[in-house]
Amino acid sequence: MTILTAKQQHFVKELMGGKTQTNAYRAAYSATNMNYNSVRREASRLMKHPNIATTVEDLQNQAN
């Protein structure tokens, strides 16, 4: 299993719970002062992170 920070784990948990990437980012990170495009960009950046991408893929495979 890959090592994720607490916020990254929260982001993945929210994604697996059915939230969109932007909503998962807002739930896991302090994004109250960020505009929508910034949140979308940062959520996309997180999804490209190797540890997060691997964890999400593993969890999706387990769910199927």
C-alpha cells in the first residue's frame, strides 16, 4: 500500500464515497478562499500524483 498524507487519504476517501474531484478536494483541503478553477486545477494535480492514482485504481479494482 502506498503512503499518503492524512489530507490525501481524506481526498481519496471522499472520491470513493462518490464525490467529484472538486468536491473531494474541498472536503479534504482548506479551499474556502479558492475559486472554482483553482480547486479544479489542484484536484486534477492530485489525481496525477502517483501515490494517489495508484491508491484510487487499487480501490476501484477492489470494488469491482
